[in-house]
Amino acid sequence: MTYKLPALPYDFGALEPAISGKIMELHYSKHHAAYVNNLNSALEKYQEAEKKQQLETMIALQQAIKFNGGGHINHSIFWKNLAPKSKGGGEPPKGALADAITAQFGSLAGLQEKLGQMAAGIQGSGWGWLGFESGTKRLVLTTCANQDPLTNFTPLLGIDVWEHAYYLQYFNVRPEYIKNIWSVVNWGDVSERYK
């Protein structure tokens, strides 16, 4: 099986001014594309090593599969978690998700503040996540380092805080990027994931 770069559901400039078209173009066509290409390459090498029963090689390739596979999974969610304002980006959540957010965080602003602080506080690169824990049926906030995929919870909303996601526009002011990204969050997509 070969993984492919998913189609971006909007034009590169559609999220401006929150995220510049140049950042989107580089982020999608260079960074995400590299994760997909490197994942496919690592999986091909893994399959060859498996056929030859080269256990050491198989073990050595697992980190590349995790990193690039996580990058592909995380970004595939991220693109859908965002939408231009003309397509509902930034409109507050409704229904069951809105009720759960209010019950657990007091308000949407409460969720945004807590997740924003967590994502801004990540040392180095990583992701801030709103997830769902199926055992407790509760929303959770968490972070992941690098491109680690969210495995303990169902990912609902991810905020990419790798510098490539914002540096050309926001420089080293990660909190400003996070503040502005809320204006293009596609809560419709997050609600569908929650269902």
C-alpha cells in the first residue's frame, strides 16, 4: 500500500489573514509531502527487511515509520480541522460538541485558553490536541512531541506548533499564531469527528 498526499480542501490563500498562503503552500506541498514520501520509503524498506528476516533493520526503521506516519496522520486531520471563513471557519461549535465543551471547560473560550496555553508551552516542536477518551466519554486536552500520533485518545482537533506552521508570518510569537488560528477552526469537522 502506498500512502498519498490528500487533496487540500481549499486554496493555499484561503485561510488568510490567520495563516498566509505562502506558509500553507510550503507546509502542505513540502512538509506534508515529505512525510508521505518518507513514510512510503520506510515502509518499502521495512517490507524488504521483513522478507529477508532482517530483524535489526526492521527495528531500526520503526522510528522513521512512527515519525513520518504520525506526520501524515496529524496533518491529514489538521487540514480538515481548518476552513476559510466563507466555509464556516471560526464559527463556534454547535450541538453535542458545544454542550460537552461547556460542561468540561465552562465555555469555548475556556477550552481555547487551556489548549492555547498547553500548545504554546510545548518545548520544541509538537501538537496541541483536543481529543476524546472513549472509556470515560470525556473530552481531553493533551500535547504530543514532534509528529507523534495521538494514540490514547480519538483526535478531534490538532494545532500544529512546529515552526514551519507559523514562523514565516508570526516569527517566534507562537501564542499569536495560536490565538489567530481559532478564527479558521472548522468546528463542523471537529463535531463530525466527535460524533
